[in-house]
Amino acid sequence: MAKPKTLSHKSEGTPAPAHPKGTPAPSNGSVSMDLFDRAIKGDESCRGELKALLDDPEGGPLTISLFGDPPTFAQRSVIDGAAGKNLLVKGALQRRMKTLRAELEGPNPTPIERLLAERAAFCWLVVWRYEEHLASANELTFKQGDYHQRRIDAAHRRFLSSVRTLATVRKLALPALQINIGENQVNVAGGPDRPMPPPDPARPDAIDLPERGGQL
């Protein structure tokens, strides 16, 4: 009898976690593909096994990343439509999206910043996908051209909205710092990851403002 195909999550040597009695648990993070086939087909008898898999500390996160990530599904659909069977274009677009998202997230992003950066990167991809549709279309009627242009405009508004929201959230996350020096008052926007530098011994009355272009 052939051995069932499995999906492993690099768990060799790790004991399998305990699961409710009567519910088989994945062995060492390996999941039988038969369970996936049954679940995809709507087999109600696998509900207990599926719940045990999703609760598993090792197999659960892997399964969720494969089957429960709507942004990935949407991005994959757009990239597949743009690349077709061209693996070079597909791979390059996937890397471009990963790089753009990381750039938008910035260092030490909060969970909401990660979500908004992912959204903004996807909206950027959609805008240019629609632009490509219009650029490659030939002999459009006025109605068809208007449809393409309105679709581009709507996608562009969504992109601008996502970027604007990301910038607003990032700005609101920066606490205000007020410094009083004699009769002078300075308001500085800073963050928890950008502490004030130590004073300059040569200028005890000076205060360095990080990323603000020098001393006062």
C-alpha cells in the first residue's frame, strides 16, 4: 500500500502535541493530503481532524498560511493574470510586491501598519494592471475607453486612500515632545524607537534633535 502524501513543517524530533481523545493529531507536524482532499470536498466527517490540525502549534500556522490568507489569494490572482505562463514575469512581480511592501512597512512596523502596507502595495499593483489593460487595448469604442478610464480612476483612488491612511496612522503613532529652554519652546515629533541623544559636553546648553538637522 502506498504511503499517503504528507505536508511537513520541519518538525523532526519534536513530539506531537496532545489532542482531544478520538481525534487523530498530525504526526510530528506532517499532515496527510487525504485530510485536505476530504475537507476541500466538504466531507463533514473530517471536521474533528481539521479542527485538531488548525489547533496544532506546528501544522496550524502552516495550514492557515496556505488556505486562510485572502490578501495572498487576491495578489496571486492579479499576478497570474498579468504573467500568464511566464514564470519570469510571475517571479519578478512576486519579488517586486514583497520589496514594495517592506518599503512601505518601514522598520519595526505595528500590526496595523503591516496591514495597510500590504493593502497599499496590492492597490498599486491593481492600478498598473488596469493601466496595462488600457495601454494594450486596440480600437476601443468611446464607451469601452470610458469604462477602462473609470476603472483606473477608481483603483487609483483606492491606492491613494490606502497610502494616506498608512501615513496618518504612522503620524498619529508618534508622540509629541515639548522642550522649554528659557523663553524658547520647541515641539518635536519623535517615536519610541528614536530616543533623544545625550547632550554635547562641549555645548551644555544645546539639544540635539534627531533627524531634524542639527542643534538648537
